[in-house]
Amino acid sequence: MTFSIVARSDDGESWGVAVASKFLAVGSAVPAAVAGVGAIATQADANVAYKGQALAHLDDGATAEVALQRLLEDDEGRDHRQVGLVDVEGNAASHTGHACLDWAGSRTGDGFAIQGNILTGEEVVLAMEDAWTGADPEVPFARRLLASLAAGDAAGGDSRGRQSAALLVVRERAGYGGLDDIAVDLRVDDHTEPIVELERLLGLNDLYLTASTEEEKVTVTEELRNELEERAQAAGRDTFHAWVGAENYEMRVAPDGSWIDQRILAIIRGEA
């Protein structure tokens, strides 16, 4: 019912899952990941308990292969399951039970596990693998996961059609305000073009929930500070700080007002 990629970034700092399916809210069932531990996708006749169990095994030091074997040996429904894992070191493992509906299969390599069932054919996972391994290393990890998922969809995807998609990425202190590890947690639960919609949401995630890089920061001079205050008041806010809070741009403006993200500067100036 599903196709997915589970992966670790080349720099060893991020883990993630991208998944799509003709299934309502696939993101609620398939993906799980913990920074510094690993990631998993559980699908087909999904055993959602695999998520917590696998991450616990990985956290205890098991490799992806060992964690997978432990999951399967304790599960009488293993022949109906499909699951992919990547551990802290980037080792990957995948299982497709012989009772999974055709076409079902997987591809694994250094740092990734790709799997799918009820697909139009093997070309789906092969396209995903090609997109992943052939990606420009400068492409951000979340974008690379999404591009692999989109390649699988373009190659045929789920043979029953489209309905939902999800993207989960974890990295230490990557979350809102640096207070958790969730870099991306986006779900499209019911949509005619879920991967296209997921890409749109990822763009918004980058804007609102991703911290500015050093290259994106513009130093706020006294002249610019006065301009920002004036523009915020023109927009109906008492102060620039109030405008930032109302527009949810906290991740892209310094708490002390010493810098502003170049995109936010363009927005308040009406240039974007």
C-alpha cells in the first residue's frame, strides 16, 4: 500500500523518512525516527509497534540488521509486513514478507533503505534509488528525501493511486527554538496530489520553522532598525518585535534584534 525511503544524511547528523500511499494519513502509521539513534518505516500490513521496538533496539546499540531480526522473530505476522531501517552508523536493512501484495520489494545501500508494496512495478524503487544516489550532495537532506519519493511517484508509485504522503527528519536541536530534534514533521493526509502538496509545505517549513544560516543573516544597523520599526507600524503593529511574533518569524529574526533573515527583510519591505 506504500512506498518509502528511510535514510541517514551523508554527514551522519540527520535521519529521516519520506513515504507516500493510497492510504489515509500514511504519516500517522509508517515513519518514526530519533536523532542519534536511527529511523524506521513500517508498512504493508503495518505493525506500528515496530516503531518503538526498533528504535529501542537501535538505542541499545543494535545494528539495523539485528534490530530487524528481533522485530521479525517476535512477530507471527512477519510474512505480511514490510519494514526498512537505518541505524546511527547508516547501516540499512529492509524486509518484505512473502505474503505482501505485488509488486513488493526493496533496495538498500549505504545509508538508505527503499521499499514498497502494491506498486506498479520494480521501476518505482529503482527510480527512487537512482534519485537518491544520483542527487547533488549539496541538496538539503529533506529535499533529497522528497525528490526520491517524487521519483518513485513519477515512475508509477502505488498502483491504486495517490492519497497521502509524509516527511519526517530529525537532527539534534534542529526543532523549534532548538528545543527538540524535529527538523521536519509534515503530513498530507488526504489529497489528490499529496507529494506536490508536501513539497509546498516543506517550503513553508523552511521559512517558518528552520533557523537562518549565517549567509542568510543581515546585520541590523541603526538605520535599518528604524526602517523595520516604521514598516511594522505601517503594517498595524506597535513594534517590529510584535510584527515578528504575529507573523511567526521568530526562527528568522535574532531575539535581540541584531540580525534579520534576508527573506524576512524582503517580506517586510513588500519585495517578496
